[in-house]
Amino acid sequence: MQEMKPHLDRLADKHKEDKARLQQEQLKLYQQAGINPASGCLFLIIQIPIFIALYNTLRVFLINTNMSKAIIEINKVLYFPALKISTLDPWFFGFNLGFTPQKAAVWYYYTIPLLTAFLQYYQVQVSMPPPPKESSAASAAEDKKDSAGDFQKAMNTQMKFIFPLLIGWFSFTLPVGLSLYWNIFSIFSIIQYRNLKK
């Protein structure tokens, strides 16, 4: 996509009055380059039902402190008999996955939101492309302020700082199991981006 940016910018300048034509030309360019713009979203879309199911399962632990009631509640929503459970242990490395750090009120539970926010910040840091090096022609063009470029910088700054803080707050108020899932996803994403940059 970074290599395509100059071509996309030229198309945007050429067809700025005709949005439909711009979309057609962009799709042609993507097809010629063998790029599917929606391919990066598929993995995130698949995760949404998993995240919702995990949240609903962990929420049962918050509502029912009695383990047998929690097992009955979980078995009610399972579609296949092979998935039904008879015992359940919510503990993982000293953490009850059904507790929120806010509810647990124990110091080591507070490390989970901090770790989650840090991993999210690092993931955004690794995934963002480096700023382009300016040439003399680019510095002359820099005098003309590009509002789209300013908007992009503002969005990047917000993603870099505000998004990790929001995720940290969510991991403080939601069950630890969701934070564990989010952290594993962040670690794999960091590894993926680092391998892509090599």
C-alpha cells in the first residue's frame, strides 16, 4: 500500500470531481497490483464473534459465583452436545479469568490493564509506516499545507496514544480473560508486523 500511495494520490488529483470514477480507477489499480483492500479486515471480522462469545462466557462468572450455576448457564447456549462441559476452572497463572481488575482489587490484577495498554501502544507503533523522507520537490510542495496530510497525522497521533488508553481502561473494567485474549492477539500482530518489515 505504501508503494501504491503515489499512484493513488495522482488518481485522487485527476478525479477529484468524480468520486465514482475515482473508485473505479482505484479498484483497477488494486487489481493490477494484486491487492485486495478488504483482505486486512477479514481476520478482525472473524474475531468479533469469538470476542463476544468469550465475553458472554466470562460474564457468567461475574454474575454467578456458584460454579455449578455457571456451568448450567454455559451449557444452555452451547449448540452441540459434544461441546457441553461438566467442570470448569477459571484460574490461569494465579488469575481468575472471570474477575475484572476493578472487582478483584488486588495489586497484581492491576498489571493486566497496564500490560494491555502497553502492548496495544507497541502494536500501533510497530504497525505504522515510517514517515516518508522529503525530497527538495516535496519540501517545496510542503509549503502548500495539505489538509488530508494534517488529518492523517492527527488520526495517527490519536491511534498511537488514545486507543491504547481506551483499551487499557476496557481491560480494567472487563474480565481478565478478555485482556488475555487481546494481549495474545497483540503479541501475534507485533510479530507479524515485525516479520513483514524485515
